[in-house]
Amino acid sequence: MNRDHDFIVAGAGMVGSAIAMGLAGAGRRVLMLDGADTDYRAAKANFGLVWVQGKGYGNVPYQRLSHEAARLWPDFARDLERETGIALHYENGGGLHFCVGAAEFEDRATRMRQWDANTPELPDSIEMLDRGALVRRFPMLRLGDAVSGASFCGRDAHVNPLRLLAALQAAFLRRGGVLLSRRPVENIEPRAGGGFVVHAGADRYAAANVVLAAGLGTRALGGMVGLDVPLRPQRGQILVTERLAPLLPVPASGVRQTGEGTVMIGLTQEDVGYDLNTTAAAAARMSRKALRVLPDLAGARLVRQWSCLRVMTPDGRPVYAGSAQYPGAWTALCHSGVTLASFHAGPLARALEGGALPATLDAFHHERFDVSQAA
Ligand SMILES: Cc1cc2nc3c(=O)[nH]c(=O)nc-3n(C[C@H](O)[C@H](O)[C@H](O)COP(=O)(O)OP(=O)(O)OC[C@H]3O[C@@H](n4cnc5c(N)ncnc54)[C@H](O)[C@@H]3O)c2cc1C
């Protein structure tokens, strides 16, 4: 048996690494156990948006949570860069959602008005820019003829997600945390007097708390500690071009130019189980869509196409929950782990450290689901 820890975090992806970093910063002894190289790792294959606009449409707590995370991001990014020396390529000049045709522009305006109205305590976040206003705001944009305008949200941002993951883990290690890779958690035994024994291969680790943040791998672990969550994978495919001269000043939903100059084009939302294949049909669809907005992309060479699986709950909202049956067991799951990283490393880690989730997170408890679906 290895020495006791205050927390064992299962999963060193985007969610686990952020939480573990926050816990280690509070002086807790934290062990993070990560899975195999063949695991599904959304942390290493995502789009890198820190996105607010439209997030949580139809679900106000999720909308508020996204606003809160975006508000925390600038300080979070600055502090993380200072602590680790890793440049995150975080840019928070806002984000666009392009509209093609007049009807799409009107629909978007109606939808975003309704969305903004759900949070009367916050200043409105969306500006609808018709084509003329869009070009005046961003004169460098060379738009396709059919673009009618865009919704703009000044709180949207983007970041290099690989650098973000590396920085979260570097900060965790600097703060005294221990990270063991290729050591997947296989079993969690609640101890009679409280706490847990975590089995990973031949090793056993004891801790007062366990945090299940293993993405899709959490499905296999939750039932051991009364935290069954009915997760499903959702495939997202992405294309990336060679490096190009600047052509998109701020990120947009479905297309963004990275700090290195490459342009990422996406994204599909496909319910195909655990199938990680990429498809020519998706590549053609995404390319056509991007070209309608930014025709200059026609001359760009595509250098890569990949797919990865989102960690989806039945209603698409995050899950933050403690186990009623086994106090000290927690779980955190979401499909916006980049956007929410500032919240996970800050307020969520502090709440876990204090031993209770705030009432504002009640809406994210897993008991909202029929757990018989979790099997
Ligand atoms: C195509 C695509 C685009 C996306 N774009 C965005 C975006 O623009 N903005 C945004 O905010 N979010 C985006 N996301 C979502 C974001 O990537 C995820 O929300 C985030 O990565 C989830 O983090 P996670 O830690 O839960 O899971 P992951 O990042 O998948 O990590 C899970 C980790 O758990 C480990 N693991 C598995 N089983 C075990 C076990 N038994 N024991 C220990 N460890 C285990 C794995 O090895 C892995 O390291 C996107 C996702 C996809 C698929």
C-alpha cells in the first residue's frame, strides 16, 4: 500500500488536470492516475475554443457557468503562464458565429436575443453584426458572397489546447502533485471507516477522497462508488490547413486560425459509438461550409484530418456530484473542458477541497438522470 493522499484524481485529461492543479495549489497531497495511451483523449484533439455564445441554450445554470468560466479565464491564463512559462496562445478578442443568407441571420438574432434574456443580471453579450457592420469591425475579413452577417460575443476566446493541458500538468507537478501515467484505475474500494483504496495494476493507493475525471473512462468507475453517470461518446471531426497568412482575426464557431497560422475547420457531431474513423464525406461537408464563409481557404492545403470523441451526458450539461453513498467520492464530466478549465482549477477545486459543492451546482448533479441507463 502506498502512502495516503488527500485526493486521488482518476484521469489526467482536461478536467482531471485542472482540478488536480487547483487541489495541489491548496496544499493538498494529490495523486493523479492516468490511463493508457490508447484511451480516448478529448484533451489532445479538441478545437480549443473558450466559448460562451449560445452555450447552455435552454439551460440557464449551464449558461451562467459558461459566463463565469469565461470571466475567470484572463486571470487564470495569465497566472498559469507565469507559473509554468508555457505560452497558452490565449486570445480573448471575442468570437463570431457566421450566418449565411438572410433567414439564418434573422434566426440567429432571435435565438441569441432569447439566450441573452435568460441572464438579466448580466449585460447583454451578443451583438448581431450585419455584413456591413461585420466588415467595418473586421476590415481584414474577405467574406464569401452569401455571408449575411454574424453574431459576435466579446466574451469568447480561444487557446492552444495542447499547451493548456501541458501547463495544467506542469503547474500540478510544480505544486507538489504526483502524476502517474499509464496507470489506469481498475477498482475503487470504499474503506469501512471512510476513504478509499484505489487499485491500479499491481499497485494500491489510499486516499480520503477520489475524483473521477476520466472522461469516457468514468463510465467503468462510477458504479464502484455510487456515481453512475450514463455517458455516451459523440464523434467530432476536424480538419487543419497548412500555416497561412492572417485571414481570421477572431475565432468563429467551426473555424479558427491558430497562433501558428494553421486554420482549424470543424466540427461534426456524430453518434457513431466508439468509432474513431474520419470520413471523406465529413471533410467535404466541412470544407464546403468553410469556403462559403472564407473563400480564400480554397487555395490552402489540408495537412491533417482527425476525429475524437466528446464526453456527452444525456442532456449535454456537465455533471458535478459527490456520492451520497460514499462521501469523499466525486465526479466531474463535461464536453466543454477547455472553456470550463478556469472554473475547474479554481472554484470547483476549492469546493472539493472544502468537502462540499455549492448549491449553485445542484443543477449539475448526476441524480437528474435515470442511472439504470448507465449500465
Ligand atoms: C472534436 C472535439 C472538439 C472539442 N472542442 C472543444 C472546444 O473547442 N472547447 C471546449 O471547451 N471543449 C471542447 N471539446 C471538449 C473537451 O475536449 C472535453 O470536454 C475535455 O477534453 C474533457 O476532459 P476529460 O478530462 O473529461 O476527458 P479527456 O480529456 O478525454 O481525458 C480523459 C483522461 O482519462 C484517462 N482515463 C480513462 N480511463 C481511466 C482510468 N480508468 N483511470 C485513470 N485514467 C483514465 C484517459 O487516459 C484520459 O487521459 C471538444 C471535444 C472534441 C471531441
